[in-house]
Amino acid sequence: MATIADVAREAGVSISTVSYALSGKRSIKSETRERVLAAAARLRYAPDAYARTLASRRSHIVAVTAPLHPDTDHYAHMAFAMEVTMAARASGYDTLLLVDDDAYAGMDRAEETSLSDGMIVLDVSAHDERVELARKGSTPTVFIGLPEDTEGLTCVDLDFEAGMRLAIDELVAQGHSRMALVTQPPSVLKRESNYPLRVRAEFERHCAARGVDAIVVAPEPDGASAALDEIAAQQPGTTALLLNTVSAVAQSIGPELASRGISIPADVSVVAVGMTPMADRAPLPFDGIPLDPRLTCPVAVDLLVARMAGAEIPEVTLVAPVFESRGTVGPARDVAADAARTLAAASPREVAE
């Protein structure tokens, strides 16, 4: 029986492109879609056939290990869990959500009791304990996120490194040479959540490669004002902010800048990199490269179904980033000529006076 990896090789595209072509979850070129469909037809590939073939001897359940932490963004957390659930249902599987803060224990129980046919791992950390369970266990497992060591695993994620390079290059093209990254709160960084570490590392690396002055600040969830104060103190004349932080901080950045007499993008450009859009909340009003679960989760489920059928698939599949423009990136100001309208500007109280 042909697998999604076989179709990708036949069509000369990535596994994620095959997934998008067959599901319609992402817009792709018509000629690419036709090539994928033709390859699938030649190989007689039918994703739903996996579920029908295995149904008689399996539980027909996919376990989703998604631990809840005190600092978890519940909206983003449930957005990923729901997208996995919908993708699994489309392939004929129900889902079992494991939310124990002790993610290792929850996954271990599911493995020992054979509760599920396969597992999806969310909220991945750099040195995730669940990695060894996935390697030694018998349950096919796919990680949505990249631990530091991916050997022997199956992982799907947004290509955060490419996304950060895309954002920095866009800002450099507009003349920006002093940038600041507003990252996750200290508690998130302490538990080594995988993507903020990757975002920060690539921000520092690519800024150095492009000759850009760069600093990183990690405010608390209510710390947007403190973050701007820190940037102004450490790197006066910063003209571009990149956000990879919690929603509360990102939503507060605009009003905080306005309170200081600083406008977007005339004085400071802002780009959100790798933040999850929420359908039931006001979208971030910034140019951005979103971490959209509708792009990564269906690919992860497709790969899991293929693994459950015994297919050999790549260790890492990265989804290409897409830059969405909302008008918050503009030419860099001449900070030497107009220093009063940069992040070295007065405090909100001083502006009011």
C-alpha cells in the first residue's frame, strides 16, 4: 500500500505539500496540486484506507499529550488540540487528550495500557522526557515541535529559523539596523519550550550575519511597558521590534508605544514571528509569520497514520513560513535626526505632562 512519503517522492514535493494538496488546508499552485493528485492516482494512494484496514484490530484512538502548565496559553493550547482532533477524525480516529502537568507520566500510562493506536506530542521542550518514551515504546508517535535531539523520532513544525530570517531580511530591506526581540516570559524559557529557544538563537545569529545591532528582552505576561523601558535603556534608537511572546504582551505593545508618542510604523516597525492566531480573539495588528495549527497539525496526523501503517517517513518535516503584511513595517527613521521619536523617548507620564 502506498504511503504519503511515496506520493511525495513520486511527485517530487515535500510531504507537507502532499498533505495540503489532498486536504486543501493551504493554497498551493494548481500545477503542483495536479502533479500530486496524479502521483496519488498512479500509486493508488488513499489515506482513509489506513483507518479502514487497521480498524478491526486497533482501538481507533489517537492520544494527544498536551500538558497544562501554570503559564500555558490556553487559547493556543486548545487551538492545536482541536486541529489535531479534526484531522484525526477526518482519517477515522477519535482522540484522547492527556493534559497531566507530568507529561511523561501521562504518556507512559497510555503506552503501558495500549490506550491508543498512535500519539501526537504537543508542547515540546528542548530536552523533553517524552522523547525516550517515544524511542523505546511500541506506539507510533509524532511530535509537533522539535526537541534538541530528533534522532529516531518523527517531528513536524513550522520552520521558525526560516521565518525569523524572512522577518529580519524584510526589516533590513527597509533600512533597520537596530532590532529587539521580545520573547517569552522567564518561566517558559526556564522549562525550555522548544520554539522560543530556536527563535531567539536564529534572531541572534542572523542579526549578527546581517550586521544588525540586536538585544533580547523576556518580559512577564504583564510586562510590555517594562520591556520597552529595557529596550530604550539597553539599545537607544531601536527602530524595529520582533515579537515572539505571550498574547498579553503582544496586545499591549501598540498602546504602550502610543502612550510614549511613538507610532507604528512611522517611528518603530513591528513584526510578530511564530505566534498563534486565535479565531475568537482580535488578531494581532502586526505584520507577521504566524504559527498556524491548521498548517502543521494535519501534516502531523497524516504522518502518524502513515507510521501506524508501517511506512518509513522522515525524521523532521518543516512547514515553510508565510509572511503576512498588515502595514506595520516601514522605512527606518533617521534616529540621529529625530531621537525623540524612538524607543529612547520619554516615559508615558512625561509625555502626558
